[in-house]
Amino acid sequence: MSEIVQHKEANAGPLGLLGFGMTTVLLNLHNAGIIEMSIIILAMGIAMGGLAQFIAGLMEFKAGNTFGATAFTSYGLFWWSLVIILVNPSFLGAEGPDGKGLGFYMILWCIFTFFMFIGTLKANHATQLVFGTLALLFLLLAIENFTGSAVVGRIAGVEGIICGAIAIYTAVAGIVDGEFNRPIMPV
């Protein structure tokens, strides 16, 4: 008689949150005026922001988690679209973005994120903070693009660093708590 082997599915949340958090911190170090835009930020956007989150989203689809699947695949694709905008603004022969267009791009992400935030109201406080600060970040980036205000851009950068750091903490808490099979890091 053969033994039945049970396979435990991995929690995709920490991967998605790390991809989001690390990329968000790095880009917002640029927005805050601390580092220059470089291949480091763009590569992180493609790999961790885009691919890692997209993979996490697909894993969440498989696990039946509609919220996680929608969040991670959407934000993964956000990063890919943002990198395309930054690297090749005339992609497919289209005109490059102006402040108004980027402002509306950010407003759409702000609205989507606000509704995702509502979905976190049944979740832990750390997840609520991630989505709440992200909605605020998109709003600030929209205002920056509509007005051209460098001050608002720097404020958005600092707020984005905070948002990304909260996501990294939440990811690490998910990993540590999962390894110990009990709450170690408060979320």
C-alpha cells in the first residue's frame, strides 16, 4: 500500500508584498530626491514589482483568494506598465505622457486602490496600512502630475517609502509567523 503525500500550498502573500514593498521603497527613494532614476529601479520594477507580484497573484488565483489574486496581478502589471512609460514613452508609436495623462493614470490607480483598501477592513491592521498608504501615494502622485509640484512629489516620495516599508514588514511577518506556526510579529 502506498502512502498518500499531502502537499501544503505556499502562502504567496509574502512574495507579493516583498515585490511590492521593495520596489515601492526603491522608486520612492528617487521620488523623495535621495537617489537618481537608474536601471536599478527599472530592473526592480520589472522583476520584483512586476514578475514576483504577478506570480504571487497567479498562486492566489489557484488558492481561491480573489482579493490576493486581483491585488497582486494588478499591481504586478502596474509596475510593468510604469516601466514601459518610463523607459519607452513612445512605445508602439504613441505619444509620450504629459502631466495630465500621468495624473489620470495615477487617479485610476488611486480609485482602484481605495476600493481594495475597503476590502482590507476585515484584514489585519498592517494590510490596511499598506493599502491605505498606497491609495494616499497614488493621490499624491496624481496631484504632483496635475500640478507639476516638486514639493508634492517629494512628499509623495517620503510617503511611498513609508508605504513600501510597511509592506516589507508585513511580508516578513508572514514569513516568520508561517515558519513558527504562530504569531511572532504583530500585524
